[in-house]
Amino acid sequence: MQTDSLFYEIFQTDPSIVFELIGNVSARDTTYSFASQEVKQTSFRIDGILVPPIYATDLPVVFVEVQGYKDTKKVLYSSFFSQIFLYLHDYQPVNDWQAILIFTRRSLDPGLPRHYRVFRSSPQFQRIYLDELGESENLSLGLSLLQLIGLRQEVVSEKGRQLIIRARQEVADAEKKRKFIELIETVFVYKFPDLSREEIEAMLGLNELKQTKVYQEAVQEGLEQGLEQGLEQGRAEGKLAAVPLLLKVGLTVEQIAEQLQLDIDAVRKVAQQQS
């Protein structure tokens, strides 16, 4: 299972989880945006980069790499540091920088090559091992979600159901609660690619949850926000911004095109990018 894109989807939804991992949480973490950035000189693409707002010159640019499989080519560290320094060369940011390398298991870390030993004790570089975070009951919801990705299939179902119960109890905002539960469901889609969406919902006990009034109201709220975002801009580009959210709440490509009065091919293209 290639987990990189799954981690990056989670970080894009909630960038503050990255700062939880390194034990550096502040209210300003919410100002970061998470994106993929191309390094023009060599066509390298840094899949995970947290960029602070332009006015926050005191906050660092944060580079994130996730490793969920064995580094058979032995290029993990050299590739990561090369991308970072080429980015700094190309974009010349005024901000300082920080790098975080996340392993789903410590056994996947091939060890820091001696060429980069200067970073072994540097505060600019941290390695995180998700299998050593501790018991999920003692972790935040965000860290428990990351830990869920690396769990074995025989134990992950129960942990997933427990995390959904925690989310329902601990997250007050209905829309945030719905998004978090959908991220849990997305993790299971990756971990169980042979199961249908209905089977995964049954595994997690989501069938009953999605029929509750609270969940339906959250879905409706998300739908209205997406429609408002597109309609307020008054342009096709603005309306297309609402498509991913509408897809998540279960609307078909045809329904979205009709509702937003968009060309169906344009909606289908966005849907393909999300899959």
C-alpha cells in the first residue's frame, strides 16, 4: 500500500497534525497551507511542504516526507535533502526551514548516511516513528489517525471504531466531526482496497451513524458551504472549487454539473483528479 498520498491528504486537511508530531503546537499552526511544490531546476517535486503566510517571516517553511515502505534504492535521505536545498536555491525564501521525516515503522529507517551526519542532532531535522507514539488512547485524535495507517489489518478495525467514537464525543463542531470521520473512512479505503465502500462502512459501524440527524446536518452544512464558495465567485473556476466537497458528500458528477450549471466534462476532470 502506497501511503504517501493518504498522509498528505490528512496533512492538507489539518496541517496542525504535523506540528503535533514534533511537539511544537501553537495557535499559529493553523495559518500554514500544505501543498506539493515543484523544484524547477531538476523537475523534482516535493510532495509535502508546509508554507506559512507571506507576512509570517518568523515562521519556518516545513518540509515533510513520509516513508511507508523499504528504501530499496537507498536514496531516501539524499533525495530528501537534495529537494530541500534545491527548493531553497530556486525560491530563496526569507523564512528559516525545518525538515520532518515520518516513518510508519522504525524498521523502515535505513539510518542517516554519514554524509548528512551534521543533521543527526540538529533541531532543523526530526525523524518520527509512528509505531513508537504510544497507546492511541493517550494520543490526540490527529496522531491517533496517523497511527491508524500503520496498524495491522487484524487490529485496525477495532481501533477505527474506537476512534470514531472518540471523534463523536470530543469534536463539538459538526462539520469538523464529519470531515474527521471521513478521513478515518479514507484510511480504510486505502488499507482494504478489495472491499466496497458499503463493506467498509459496515466494518466501521458508519451505516447507522450516517443516518443520524447530526451527521445529515453536517453533510448539508458542507454542501451549502461548497455551493456558496462557488456561487459567490460567480465564475466556473469558483464553482469547480466546490466539486471535491460535493463528491465527498455523495453527489454524482451529473448531479454536481446540473446543480452548479457547469460543463459535465469539467466536473468529470476534477473528479478524476480526486480519485
